[in-house]
Amino acid sequence: MKKTSAVPHIINSIAEYHSIVGLPGPEHPLISVIGLTCNPDLPQLPDDKLIYNFYSIFLKKNIDAIGYGRKYYDFSNGVMGFSMPRQVFTLDRNADYSKITGWMLLIHPDFIRKYPLASRIDTYGFFSYNLNEALHLSEKEEAMVDRIMLDIRNEYQQSIDGFSQDVIVSHIEVLLNYSNRFYNRQFITRSNSEEEPLVRFEQLTRKIFQQDHVQQIPSVNEIAEQLNVSAHYISDMLRSLTGMSAQQHIHNLLIEKAKEILLTTNLSINETAYRLGFEYPQYFNRLFKNKTGTTPAAFRKATVNNLN
């Protein structure tokens, strides 16, 4: 059995990818739509670990849903996934790729470099989601993605003119915006699950702030890792469900705990800041005022006076 390579194999160009998987050269050097029905040979790639130096968006059908984290309330049709340049992939050599159909869209960064999309594309958080956070499409959604993929391929297969690239980039933006919408729908359909991330996120964050001394204010990455989800995924889901990012949730829970300490202990403002994990008390004062409109000292004094 082939051993997993310690050093990832880097695929720099779309032409190189085509060559490795045995496809004819791409019709455009910077963008390609590959029909997965004619690309069943991913296991023939040279190493188990790969790095693509281009964006990839795939729609896979007839795939093992368990490997892509489908829940019982998700749709069972196509699965979409996204990757950005320099991400590392690990291939499963034992997986059955023979029944997979669908599309893979490869986009070299140079193709969009002169467009506003170049500076915005990495803000689409789903490019950093884990494999088990893939997007599960309804039949209608799958048909829409199929149509956009075909439109992109048909456009670069025509005679290239001064508008071809503009049109293709517009199609890519439509695809990304629809993907945002579809993920928002998936967040909503999952929101009533017993594993609802907001509940687990808050429970874990509250537990950290219940310590007698917080060593360091928890980061979104640290909490996401303990929840076994990606930081972008949990933040996007929380923003979709509550209108606030994961970082905002952490800050709100921190301020809630700060108020409790200020009103139930005799700790000084500086001691309160250190207990909550702030290295510099002025940062605590700044965050508290930003969130509440008043300083910790003024909050404590005003609340105590009102109670008296």
C-alpha cells in the first residue's frame, strides 16, 4: 500500500492538474470546468498530500455522505466544497471514486486578479471550512449550480473576445453568492439540532470564564478546535443565526462575566481585568466601554447607587 507522503505535492497550474489526472490540456490556461464523470482517477494523483495553487469549487454527486458530515436533516443530493490556494489535501486511497459524478471548477488567482472579486474572494468563509462542513444541496439548488458551471464552461469554449473574462467572472460571483445563500439555508435547517453549535459554543466559553483566573481570553480558533469545527464555519453559522460573529459572542459573554465580578466581589478594576485574562487592564476598560457605553468603575458605582 502506498504510504502517505510527508511533503505535499504542489500543483501550481491548471494545466499540470489536467496532465496529472490524464485529461486533455485545458481550453483556457487559467480556468477549467471538469466533468467528474470523465475524471474518476483522483487516486492516481502522485501523492497522498496535495496543495493546489488555485481555487477549486466542486459539486459531487453519488458520494458517501458520511464522509462529508451529512446530518439526517440535510439534503441527500449533491455536495459542494471549496478550497483556496495553498490548502493541504489528504487523499483517501481506500475511497471508492468510481460512482462520483458532478463538476469541479478550477480558478487560477491570475484569472480574477484585475477584478474586485480578487480582494473579496477570501472573505467567503466557506473556502476555509472543513470537509465535514460541506454544503448539501437540494435538487433545485443542485440544478442551479449545474447551470452556472455549464455557463462558465460554455463561455470559455466560445471564441474569446473582450467580454469573455468579464462574463465568466460574473458567473463565478453569482455562484459564490448562491453558495452563501445555500449555506445560510443549511445553518437554519440545522439550528434546531440537539448539537446546535451556539449552545455548545456558549457553554464552553462560559466554562472558561468561570475559572478563578482565566490564563488567556479564548480565541475563536481555540474554541472551534474543541468543538471540532472550523473557525470560519462556527462564526458564519452564529452570524447567520444571531447576527453576531463568534468573536462578538465571546466578548459579550466576557462582559457578562465582568459585570458579575464587579457587582459581587471587591476586586479592583485591574484585578478584574487580570482575572478575565487581560494582560493590560486598559484593554479591558476599552472593551467594556465599547460594549456598554460606560467604564467598569462607572458601571459599578452607578449600579451600586441604584440598588441603594
